[in-house]
Amino acid sequence: MAFIVIPTSSNPELNQAQFHNKNSITFPDISIGEILEAGVIDKMDNQKMLITLKGVSMPADSEVHLNAGDKIQVRVETTYPQLVLRIIEAGYSEESNIADYLRWYRSNPEALSHMMTEAIKEFNSADLGKLSRYLPGVDFQKIFTMLKSLLFSTETKGSNFVRDYLSNLGLTMESQLRKVIEGRSNIGNGDLKGESLKGLLTEVSSELHNLLMNNYSLDGEEKIALDSLSKYVNSSLKTIESHQIINIILQEAENRYLFQIPIVFPDGVRKGDIFVEYDGHSKKKGEKDQYRIIFFLSMDVLGDMMIDAGLKGDKIDCIVKCVDRDVCEFVSSFLEELRESLLALGCKIDMVKCIAEGNLVKERVDYYQNSVLYNREAIDLFA
């Protein structure tokens, strides 16, 4: 992955007030995620050159060797405090971009919960404190607090956790995401202003990139540590983005969404997978919205569990599946409390019960394998 960096001050249309305002768009008519063609007008030395972008000439630093007359495709990564362009390899397309995210997700479906666990260690370590002097604009405590809020635990559980989780993680609507991967729009103001984990990590990534590109006073050990942090942050961003992209695919192909929730257990953090299916095709005029929610969970003591809930208007039915009868009896003792909570919310209950299902692992695997995400043809389709 190679970058071209253009200092903000090189933009002749940028006034001094804009330069000091972090929330302003410093390069007019250029958006995060946009795909552009850049031309190399002149080369000054190995890294410095003069390029043209959207008809405007400006000096730039390039990580790779380019010659005068070269034409390259670039993707806008950040616009503040410097304009950072990622050079796109030949053969880039919307489809290949989607396929890349699909491969990333398939290669490690547990990546999101692992990322959360490692991020809390990373952003609360003594070593990070030593590096923070190089990143005065980064609020590491804010990142750490945001990470803790994204873990479902006794401290964070509440009726609005899932809604807040999706917003705080930085997942955006699929219509906006479609524009992003087509290069027609930025990722969203909430992301870019640091109002989500993705937004905060995007800012850290930009700061680290600028530092590693331009700070020649770093000693070997510091540069290695900062480079390692940069790779971790970029990997985390791609993990979040992969979940955004797979939800585009699921929504368009199957009318469903997948939300992975990191849950704190005594032995560590595990993920709970929540699938939300929406019956958007068979709905007739005047009928109420119909949803099905599938929740897969693996617990340290109770083992594998599956919750299958159907919702049509205010009517709900719910089946909890456990691995054996003993666990089922234990879970059943809490169902009356669940029933009362649902009634208090105004729901009409058709059925709430718990059953022992011998092989929940197979049921979970079958459910996943039937999804477009694990269809062998999906990668070929987008490759």
C-alpha cells in the first residue's frame, strides 16, 4: 500500500482560518473515499514532485518512485491535516474492492472481538504513554473509554446497548456505504469527526502516517513502535470496514444484517452474532413489518446457545435452544421474567420457550454456510 502526501498549506484556495479549523473541509471538492486521477507534472527528487489533481497543480511527497508524465489512480484517505492519497493498483474496481473485504472477513470471522480485546491492551499500555508525546493531537483516553463502551458487560448492559454499539463502532447506513465503495462519497461526518471508534482510529492513522512520513528525528526503536501501532490501527479500520461491506452484501442479497457484539465473560471476550432478517419481498400492502432475529452465542459454562425470535408488528415469539436438558431447565427458570419484560414493552407474546437441541454447532454452521458470505461463488462474483 503506497501513499502520496500533499501538505494542506500547498492548496492555494485554503485560507488561514480553514487551516486552523479541524472540522473544516480543507480541500474543496475532494471527499474521503473518492477515486481520482493524478498526473505527475515534474519530479524534483526521489520523493518530492509536482502533481495535478482536479486541474490544480500542487507539490507532493510520494512513497513510491514516479516519473514526470505518469498518470495514476488514487483514493482519498484523509484531507486533514494533510491530503493523503492512496495509490490504487492497476485493475482496481468496485467489485475487487468488495471481494477484498469479503476475503478479510472470511479469513478471520472472530477479528472484531479480537480487535476489541487487543485494542484495550494497546491503548492502555505503558509503552503507548511513551509514544504519546509524538501524537499530541490524539486523545488516547477517549479511545480507551470508547472501546470499553463497546464491550457488553455488567457495566454497559442496557436497553439501548445494541443501538449505541452500532453508532459508536462507526457502522453507517448501507446506502452511504454503497457510495463509499463506488468512490462517489465520503465515509460520513460522524466517522471523520471522531464521534465513533472508526472516526477516532481514522484520526490516529492519519497522525501516524504523517509522523512516519515526515519526522526524521525518530530513533530506530521509536520508529518501529510507531510503525507497529500504525499497522495495528489500519488493520482495525479494515476489520470495521469489512463489517460495513458485508452488511451491504447481506442487505442487498438476502434482506438481512449481521452485527457482532463483543461480550465480556470471566474467561475473556467472545463474540455474539446477531442476524436480523427482514421480510421485505413478501410484505403486502397494509401488512405489518416482519422480522426474524437469530442470536448465536457460546458461553463458558452454559455452552452453545441459539435464540430464534420472530417479530410481526407487536407480536413476538421466541425459542431459546440449548445444548442439553440441564442447561435448558436452568434457562427456563428465567423465561417468566423475560415474558414480563416483553409485556411491559407492549408486546403480545405468541410463544416463549426453551428446548434442548443436541447439535447447535451444526445448526450454526449450516446457517452460515447458507449465507451469501460463505458462498464459494461470492468471491468469484466480486473478484
